[in-house]
Amino acid sequence: MHDLIIETINQLGYWGVGILIVLENIILLIPSEVVLVFGGFMTTYSNLNVWIVIIFATIGSVIGAIILYSCGRFITPEYLEKLLSGKIGQVLHLQPNDINKAGSWFARQGNSTVFFCRFIPIIRCLISVPAGTARMNLGVFLVLTTIGTAIWNTVLVWLGVFAGESWHTIVHYMDTYSTIALVVTGIIVFMAIYYYKQRSKRKRRYKSPLQRK
């Protein structure tokens, strides 16, 4: 995969960076860390400009995010409720009314979630789908996505510039960061779901005596 990325950027320059970042958002198999860090390194020995690389990478990120956001818009709450009414809901221990609760939570916390998730590999792409499903304001989504991805892209491209021929070392460290970030995110999500389920159970127990009266 690394060889394909390097060859694409070597052949297409700025356009190669933009196209790869779009694909990274959609198919998740292309590591943006490699694209951005190598793109930064390439500016040290070619006629590519650092800031133009960042601009093309950011445009690619926004395009990819809009595509996934649009896909999320097609996933209606009614469809999700139907899914949770079947075996999927049983496996995940989720109920149809959880969709409304999730939508309410995203309405309150969606802005910060979309922004900060731009700094977590894989999640930075996937967050666009629930944003679309929750019908997050497109203008707000675009602003937060652009700012978040611009920061991410700027940092990694400049790391590639400073690292020079040692850009592989930066990619190695980013792989470690990605693993840690995903594990921590997974733990937080698991704890949040566990807390929510326990609180729901307590509420049902408190309501039961009242309902019997």
C-alpha cells in the first residue's frame, strides 16, 4: 500500500494527494498518515509547495466527508429502529427508542464530537456518517470538518517536511498513536454504553413499583 501511495503522489503531485485523501475517507484502507507525511517530505526535493499540499489534502478530506455525510442522510431513524427491532438489536443490546436518545445526544454534543474525532484515525472518517444520520446542520458540519482536518493535515505535512528522509519514522510513531487512540476510544465508548445501560436498568426498576400501583 505504501508503494502505491508513493507512486501516486510522485505521478500526480497535488492531485494525487487530494485523490488519496478522498479515498481514505471512503474506503478506509489508505492511511492518511502516509499520504500526508510523504507529501510533506516530497516538498523538500520537488517543486511541490507545502501549503498547496495542505490545501489539496484538506479539500480531499472535506469531499470525502461530504460523501459519507450524504450516505448518513439516507439512513433514516425509522430504518435504524427497524434494524434494532430484530436480531441486530438483540446482539447489541439496543432498543429502537435508543435511536431517539442517541439523536438527542448528538444534537447536544455533535459539534465537539465531529471536531475532536478528526484527530482519531479511522474514526475521523466514520464520524461523518452519524453526523448525516442525525441531520447535523451541513454548514456547521463543513466548518468543523474543514478546521479539524486542516489542523490534522498541517501537522502531519510539516512533520514530513521536518523529518525529511526519515519520514518513515514519523509514520511508525503515527501507527503507534493510531493504535493507542483507537484503544482509548474503544474503552471510552464501552464504558459510556455500560454506564448508560446500568442507568436505564435503574430507572426501569424505580418505575416498576409506581407502575404496579
